Amino acid sequence: MAMETVAVDGVEPAGRGGLWGAAGVFTAVAFVAAGIFGAVQAGTGVPTEVVQLTQFGPAVGVGAVALYRGRRTRELLRGGGRGRGRGGGAGGRGPGGWRAVLGTAALIVALTVLVHGVASGGVGFTPPGALHHPLALIAAAQLVGACGEEIGWRCFLQPLLRTRYGTLVSSVTVGLVWGAWHVPVFEQAPAYAAGFLVATVAMSVVLGVALDGTGGSYRLMLSGGFHTLVNLGLLLFMDEETGAVLPMLCFGLSCLVVAMAWAGRHASAPAPAPAPAPAPTTLHRT
């Protein structure tokens, strides 16, 4: 059965070839650019604790697509990919929208710490003074780096897929690509990689549902803020960066639980009312 395509916010959905062509170019460039940035980071003197240059790979991917589809890219970044399914804008500009998104990031960290504490018999914490750089500097740089990622994942690829597919399908797809983009993760134990992939898909579902119906700088700052809070929480409370399996499994499980709540909220949201039919045009002769 053919899939219906309709204009979304005045933007015609791309054909299958055009959609997946743009998605493919973006993804390929994001992977390659991240690899190059990762290789040259040591030579730049920028410490990975402050920011990882690989995070700017998705931004380069967006720029690559903009070179030949500039107008379409600008429309998506402004919010032209807002979908037509249920639950649009569930966590967007409505009452408490930004609080719900950022609060969810804090909830994920809190659940991860709680589950890990129960499983391991203790809760770890790295005092900010024990970090090699000031926490304020790390937080600011982390936000910049997170936005470098999110302009690709949540502000370009998600809206692009959303013009043709539902919120959950597009979110899961983005989460899988986002997880696979973290190539070094798959050098770790299979359970570690699995926990990480569950986390990226789950967080993508949270952001896909929460930001459906939003666009522009608001979408970028919310997704970047969410991403930053999660990264900072893990930096201070967990040691998953060492390759330890248990912290990553706890993280993936916590993300999954929270994502199921957001997916349930999306499923229970009423379908949007259909747009009114345009009034018939009457010609008057003078």
C-alpha cells in the first residue's frame, strides 16, 4: 500500500529517493567528519574531558547537505519537518515544556545512579574540584559540543524523516544511527555496546516525542541542553567511560524506562484535528 504524502507546514515531503539521499549524505559525512575530528583532537590540545571534537561531525553533515539542498535544509532547521501524527508538540512550547525535557534528563541521571547504587552497593561521585578543568568551562563546552551533534540528529535528520514517517519510527531510526555513529563504543564488550544502543534509541524517542512540533533555536537549545545534562550527570556520578559494563547497562535501562513513559504519553495524545478545507473561491464579475 502506498504511503500518503502531504505537505507539512507548507513543506512538501521529499520522495523516498530524495529523503534517503539527503539522509545518506548527512550520515556518511557525519561519520567521516567525526573520524577526522577524533584523529586530530590530540594534536589540537583540546582535552576530551572538556569537549570531544567528534561531536561536530553531524554539524558538518548538515552543511554538506545544505550545499546542494540549501532551501530544504533551512526549512527543516526552522521546523519545517513538523509531523502530522498524534502528539505533536507534546513537550514543546506548551506549559512546562522545557521543564519536562530538561527534567527528564535529570531523571535519567537520577535513575541511573539509583539503579547502579542498588546493583553495586554504593554510589560514586566525582567532586567538581577533582576534575582537571573548571566545571563551568566543561559545562559550557559540553553545551556547544552537544549542539554540534543535535543540529544534525534532532534538528535535521529527525525532522527530515518526520515529514514521511511517524514520531516513533523516525525517532527509533535516528537513535539507531546516532548509536552506530559512536563507533568506538562497539570496541567494548557486547553487553556494553547493547546498553549504549538501548540508551541512544530511548533518548531519541524521548526527544522525538518531546520536541515534535517545535523547531528553530528553541529545538536546538532544548535538545542540546538535554544532551549536556545527561553528559554532565554521567561525568560526575558514573564511570561508564572506562568501559565498565554495569554502569552502561544501568544507564540503558533507565533511559528505556523513561522513554516508555514518553511513548505512552505520545500514544495517549489525541489525534490533531484535520485542517479545515479551504473556502471555495467565488469570482465576481464587474
